[in-house]
Amino acid sequence: MLENSVYSVISPEGCAAIQWKDAKASASGPRRRSSSPRRLLRLKIIDEIVKEPVPARAHRPDTHTRGAARRAHRHVHRALRKDPPRNLVRRLREKYAAMGAYSEA
């Protein structure tokens, strides 16, 4: 995930419509329903944060950002190719199962 990006599972309007029954209340929803790369890495939802060579420019055509993303993708692809498919499937199952894990106090 790029370091200056945001992951969100619902639009601000959709969040407001569900939570407050009013899509116009969307200003307060995005911060609560999105996560920064650092938080997602800490929660083990993403595997890596890709540094952006020029901060806050990922939304523009930028060969430096594309190059950084390409290098990160190649790095991960090489690492994945070393494992047999059976191990990859097992690791992915464990990773996704852990995302929904909870414990009762």
C-alpha cells in the first residue's frame, strides 16, 4: 500500500446513510471508516508500505511512484515464487482467518 493512501471499505455517503440515516452527514464518516497504511500494517492486513518518492503525488502521473510500486510488486512476487503453492494457500488462509479473530475478555 502506498504510504500516503487511505483504505476505505465504504464511501463517506454510504457510511452516513447507514449510521446516521442521512447521506449529508458524510463529513464525519470517512475518518472513522478508513485506515492509514501504518494502522493496516500493525493489524497485519497489508504486508508492506511502499514509500512514495515524492510525497502526496500518487494521484498524479508520476514515473517515480510507479517505479516504487513496480519494485515492491517484483520483490513480493519473487518471494512468493520460492514457496510451494500448498504453503502459499495455507499462509493466506491463516492470514485471512486472523483478520477476523477476536477474543472475549
